[in-house]
Amino acid sequence: MATTAGKVSGSQSVRLTLWILLTVYIFNFIDRQIVNILAEPIAQDLDLSDTQIGLMTGLAFALFYTVLGIPIARFADRPTTSRPRLIAVSLGLWSAMTALCGFAQNFAQLLMARIGVGVGEAGCTPPAHSLISDMVPPEKRSSALAFYSLGIPIGTLLGMIIGGTLADYVGWREAFVIVGLPGVILALVVWFVLKDPRRSDAAAILRAKNPAPTLPLRQALAEVMGSRAFVLLLCAGSAAAFLSYGKTTWTTIFFQRTHDLTPGQVGLWFGLLGGFAGILGTWGGGYLADRFGSKNRRHVLTAPAIGMALAVPMAMLAYNAPTWELALVLLFLPTVFNSFYYGPTYSAAQGLVPMRARAIAAAALLFFQNLIGLGLGPLFFGVLSDWIQPIYGEDSVQYVLYGAALLGLVPAFFFWRCSLHLDRELDQKG
């Protein structure tokens, strides 16, 4: 009976942890993505170019997010670190900095506030991935991390709808303040409610008897980068993130420039469609990875590889649609397919490295995904839009999105190549 009660209690603790971490990640992406739907009114108010929009929405955030991710993950991997409290402090910081974005009077001030958001958010996902992977068995890890990753589409959905609606009714400055402040309250909940299993009494006794020293940083990175599958996964995840962040930013602007929608209209309709499609794809990717990956490990990444390839022609049709309603409908399936990769990618990353290097593995993956994806995706497409604008005028964003859709074949290729190595490498290290 005691054992059964312990299992029930442990199961309840895992569920509570997952739900709270999902909520934190939703706030993470609301605060990260709201700037996309607000980009056009901000640009008009502060007189920004497309290149500056790309810099504000991408590189300014991503540079500090990625650089700080490695040392924060290193700190999270220490046995004495409370990962929930690390997450709580990070959440409080990025929420406060999001609110400060609303007080920016020029491009430089807004850039500094966005950097502050990046600094705070660097302390969220690496410790969260490490915490989840310690609490969930390997055969359920893809589903658990996919559940956590639902924060991406849900947060994006809410950020689009809330940000767009607030922009239409109260202005972009007030939108930042209203969205940022609730995260400070959530940070207190995380601090006082979540517990780190490494800091339980039983764990402390075991560490005292048989201490597990933290891997030196060079050794931890060597363990991570020594996996051929992990390197291919970095390439796949980075390419997918490059396109995902770039397309999200410029698709919202595409609907405003090409189809003359307001930020509120784009936030509502594109947010709803993209959010629900992302939720379906993220959950489906984790489910397919666990179901078919348990029979053959290479199939952990089969759905992302096929999904990315199938999305290419569908997305190109959507960007060529004559009406915004048809464009939205045609974007639904590509968004589902492009979302398959979240859970399987993060799960595979955790299974390709030793337990003591899990937060470092998550940070390394996030480093490349966010520096290349979030940092360069919106910026690259913004520069490209400025470059071809003399030729295509207001339609420059539409032609940029054609190219972005076609590039979806690149991550599809790398996911397929990585899958060929999973039988030999996945979950083979203690």
C-alpha cells in the first residue's frame, strides 16, 4: 500500500510540475512573440525599417538568450541547484522587461528592453527540460516534452490575439505592460510550489554517500557534440527554427500589408489558426514519436522529416492565395506539419547525452536554434525584403515568404539523416 501511495503521489507531483511548467512556457512565448503582432504599429510609431524590425524581433533577443543559455544550463546541472527557483527568478525578470518595452521612446530603448527579455528567458527551458527528463521515464519523454512544448503554439496564439486586440484598442505600449506584469505573480507561484527532486532528503543522502561531481564544461560539451546524431539534430532544429521564427514574424506583416488587415484582425485569425494548428502538430509529433519510436528508434524523427517536406508546396499555395481567408485556410496543414518537430527534437536531444549533461544539451540545442533561428530568421527575411522592395514594392514580403516556404526541404533532409543514427545512439548513455 505504501508503494502504491508513493506512486500516486509521485504521479500527481509530475502532473503538477508539467502543468506549471507549461504555464510558464506559455508566458515565455506570449512575451517573446507579442512583439511580432505589434511590429507594424511599432514601426510606424518609431519610424523603423524592415531591417530594424528584424533586429528588434530577432537578433536583439536571441543574442543574449543564446549566449547566457550555456552558463545558466551549467548552473542548472549542478546537483545543489534548485531548478524551479532558477526558473522563477528568470520568469520574474523577463516579465518585468516585457512591461518596460511599453515605455520605450526610440529604437535603442526598445532594443535594450528586448535584450532584457532575452536575458530572463535564457533561464527557462534548459532547467525545465532537465527537470522533466529527470521526472519522466524515457519511453514517455517525447510526450512529456511535447506537452511542455505546447507552450509555444498556445503562447503564440495568446500573444497574437491579446497583443493584436490590445494594439487596436489601447495601443502597443499598453499592450506590453498588460501582458508583462502577470508573469511576476506567476514567478511567485513557481518559487513556492514547485520542488526539485534532486533536493529531496533521499536524494541528499544518496549524494552524500556517492556524490556525482558536475562534469567540467569542456567535458560536458564534448559529450554533447561527440554524438553524430546530436550534431545532425542541431542542424535540423536550427534550420526549422530559422524558418519558423522568420515566417511567423513576416506572415503577420504579410497579412497587414498584402491583405490590409489590422493588427487585431491578424492577431485573432492568424493567432487562432496558427495556435490550434501548432497545438495539434506539437501534440501529434510527440504522440507519433513515442508510438512508433518505441518500435524502431529512427521513427522518433520520421514525422518531422516527412511533415517538413509536405509543408513546402502547401505553404507556397497559401502565400499566393487571392484572399486572406483562403490564405489562412491553406496555412493550417503546413503549420501542423511544421510543428511535428518540437517534442521529438527535444526528447532526442535529452536521450543522446549523459544525465549530467542534459541541461547543457538543451542549452546547446537552444543556442543554435535561437541564434540561427530567432536571431537571424526575422532579420534575414527583413534585410531580404528591404533589398527587393525597389522591385516588388509592398509585395516584397510575399516573395520573401515564397523562398522561406521552399527552404523547408533543408530541415526535412537533416531530420531524415539524423534518424538513421538513432538506433545506435539514443538512450545509450547513463
